[in-house]
Amino acid sequence: MTTVLRTRAELAATLAPLPGSLAVVMTMGALHSGHEALLRTAREQADFVLATIFVNPLQFGPNEDFDRYPRTLDADLEVCRAAGVQYVFAPSREELYPDGEPMVRVDPGSLGEELEGASRPGFFDGVLTVVLKLLNLLRPDVAVFGEKDYQQLTLIRRMVRDLELDVEIVGVPTVREPDGLALSSRNRYLSAEERLSALRLSAALRAGATAAGAGRGADGALAAAYRAFGEGTTGAKLDYLVLTDPQLGPAPVTGPARMLAAAWVGGTRLIDNLPVELAPAARTTEE
């Protein structure tokens, strides 16, 4: 049975006497198989699972898709029930922000101005503010987030560490369609032709990861990724393609790294990333 909570009072009355550990999965709804993976992981981490469903206005820019972002609460609740989620917190905008948009927000620092932050100014202020607000309201033992939003996950982990929050952050690998497309609520905006173009994003990342593993270094990995994306062809426009260390700092010479990309496909902006292992450069026969 899944209990739907809509107010702070209902939340407090339910969670205060909870006889066990709590894991939370924060979502904006429009749940898909990627969210189901988060919910399954949450079930493994704690005695009780609570999913939040809230389309957060703070993380949408003036020209972004807040008004058309899919609201599918009834279907989302069915997904939660099937996943064995005990509680869903689905507050109204007025319930979560009773005084209107908050005057005080979380500053993500310099990392929040790069990559997604450069393309979407203020985005991570809004994300971190609502995440901190929900963590304070819910007081979970564990919070589960997807690696598809890798920069977001990295910043949430940094916020938890810097602000001494008593919660464990668990990341879950990206869930993909059989053809490699990363699952996203925004995929439903794509036409059949645009969806084919969107596959260039994951293809670029795979090509970069292969080159990195073959010892071609960071520059070679990026070059292979750009070639696979096919920059200059129609259908998709690359926003960024970068190789970093796992904490989104400068790319290492060898070892674990992360390749991240974003692209516009028609009117839809998609993001994706892959873990990469930079192998030592292969020795030539002349050496």
C-alpha cells in the first residue's frame, strides 16, 4: 500500500513515529524505468521508501519547459505502488514554498556555473535549494539519485559534505533503452526522427570511452567522441562534450574519468554521461 502525503502536517505525523530507516527518491514525476531503478535501490537501502513528486519551479529558466513538463500523478502513483514504495510526498507549490520563492537559496559555487550551469544559469541554485529543503523536511537516512544527472549528483554530494548533513547519498547508474538512449522524462518530446538523432549522444560517449580504454588519452577520447557525434550534421546540435575526473575536475592522464555531453535535438535538450577509464598510452614498436 502506498500512502500519499500532501502537506507538512501529514508528513510530520507519518514520519515522526516511523519504526525503521527511511530512503527517499526525489523526482519531478513522469516516472519511467530509470526511476524504477532508483526505487528498487532505495528498497535495498532502508526499511521504508518515500518518493517525492514535485515539479520544482526554481530550476526552470524563463524560456524552459516548466508549463509543459509532463504531470502524470496517477500513473506515477501506480509505478510507486508496483515498486513497493510505502509513501509518496506530492506537495503543491504553495505547500513547499508557502512564502513564495525563497529569498535564501543554496549557492552551488563555481562548479554550478559550468556545463549545465553555464547553459542554464541558476539551475543548480534551484536544484540544491529544493533538495536541501526536502532533506530537512524528510530527515531520511539515505537519498538515492541517478547518475544520468551526474553534475547534479556531484553537487548534492558536495552540499551534503560541506554542510554536514546527516544523510547517505547513493548514486544509481544510468538506465538506457536497448539502443543506448538514456531514459529521460523529456524523451517523450522527441519525434521518431528526432529520437534517431538523439542516439548520436550515447554513440559519442561510447566511442570516447573505447578510445580512452585503448590508450589514446583524453584528447584522443574527445576526438573520437566528436567524430561519432558527427558535429555539423543535421538533427542534433552539441552543447558541450567534456572529459573530467570523477569529481568533475580536470581530466586525469590515466585512471577513472567521466565523459559528459549535452545536445539539442529539435527543441529538446538532452544530457548523458559515461564513466571512462583512461588507459596508459600504448607503446609503439619503435620504443
